[in-house]
Amino acid sequence: MHKLFKLTLSFFIGLAWIPVLFAQQPIDTRLELAEAQRWLTEGKYQKAYDAFHLLAETHQNPLAQFSLGLFHQKGWGMADDQKTACHWFEKAAEGDIPTASHFYAACLQNGTHQPVDYAAAIQWYQKAADLGHIISLCSIAELTMQGKGVPKDPQGALKLCQQAAAAGSIPAQLKMGQFFLQGDKTIHDLHQATVWFNYAAEKGSLEAFHQLGIINLNYLNNHQHALHWFESAASQGFVPAYFPTAQLYFNAPLSEETQMPTADNLAKAYLWLSATHQLSTSKNELRDTTKMLGIVEQIMPASWKNDLDQKISQHLSAFHQH
């Protein structure tokens, strides 16, 4: 009897440890995450949100917490709420989600959900970079450029961001171009700005095309090269390049024979002015576009309009159909 009692006691003691052992093992939530992600992809926002929320609260799953942050940041199926987004990004950042660390740092930098804290923002940007989100180095560089959270050090800022740019990050290459183009006299370098924008342009960055257009137009006074870059971006649906493209065609030299705009320049001016008029959100651009369109339509043969309007419709459908 004594031996049987000892065996029975040992059995129940063993059973008592089972919940503890299971509690120490991470619960595999991959299937639930995949299902929630599928609902999100299908546009079933409420089902997806509820599934992510359950995983975030019950299992403290950092990927689910990050997804909730994106819901509130982007307004998927709800009104956007940046403060709540920051709350979830903070939780996900504590779970070592790289992009969540970057977004949480931006929350601290901008004072979105609590008072601005540049020093803390730099710490979280650095953590994001350490986890592989290398573009975060350029965010630290931007604060270093301004002396926010750390002593102002433009040269040190360039070295930081260059680490990401040299690794092939297009956003970092764009940021390097902007630093050299817009920085103070200690770092302003038009040639270096062009070099970095060219690196990004070679990878197909439409923002880089646009920036090279600005450099050629505003700094080098090379309208031909400016038009090439602006129209290269505009033809691929980059809206900020529409108006400068239209302006360059509108202001192109007149024909020496007729002292009127060439047919090609007139048609292109109409095309890009019309596209600007439909998509621009700038009051100044819309005002100027309306005036220029009125002038173009007075000169342009009425027989062109249907064909050109069809081309505009095709372009907008290809790049801006919702």
C-alpha cells in the first residue's frame, strides 16, 4: 500500500507540472495569423481586425500588435487614429518588430501620443536599424542634422545615412540627395545631390526622376534635361511631375516659321495640363492650370480634343484607377 501511494502521488505531482510546462512553450499562432492576413487581403476588415486583436491581447503576439497599428495608422475599414496606432506600435516594438520600432520612434519624434522625446526616438530608430530596418539610420541622421536629441553634426549625419544608401536603399539614396541639395553651406553640394539621385533613378525611382528634373530646371537652367526627367516621372503616373511637365511644354520656344507653339508641344501641354487639373490638390497649381488650359484651348484645333481626351483617360485609368 505504501508503494502504491507513492506511485499515485508521483503521478499526480507529474500532472500538476503539465500546465506549467505548456505555459512555458510559445503558442504557435501562425495559422491564425495567416487567416487574419487572408481576411485583410480580401478586404474583410472587421473579421481581420477582430482576429488580430484576439492574438494581440490574448497571446501578446507582436506581429498581430503591429497589424493593429497599421489598421489605425492607415484607416483600414475605420477612421484613422494615429494615437492608437502609436499605442500598438509601441507594444510591437517591444516584441522586436523592426518596422514597429521605426514607427514608434516616429511617434516619439512627432509627439503623436505623448510629448516629443527626440532622445528616445533616436534609441528606437537605432533599435530598428539594429534589427535590419536600415533606413532608420537616415531618420537618426535627420535629427542629427537638426541637433534634436543629439548635438548638431551635419557631417556625422551624412555618414549615418550613407551606410543605408551604400547598401542600396532607395529611400536612403533619396535622403542623401536631399541632404546635399537642401543642407546648410557646410554640406550643400549640387554634384553629390545629383549623384545620389541618379543612383535612385537607375533603380527606377520616380521621386528621383522628379528631383533630377528640379535640379536641371532650378539649378542648371537646362530645360531640355528637366523636361526629360519630369516627363519620365509623369508618364508613369507620378502626379507631382505633371504640372512642371505641362509648364515646360506650355512655355516651350515657339516655331520660328509660324511664331506659334509647335503641334507636338501644344498637344503635350494640353495633355499634362488636363491631367494636372484632374488630380492636383494644390490651389496654386489648379489656378495656373485653368489659365493655361484656357489659352491652349483657344489655339488648339477643336478636332484634336476627342483624341487627346481619350489618351488622358487611358493614362489616368492605367495609373490612378481606384
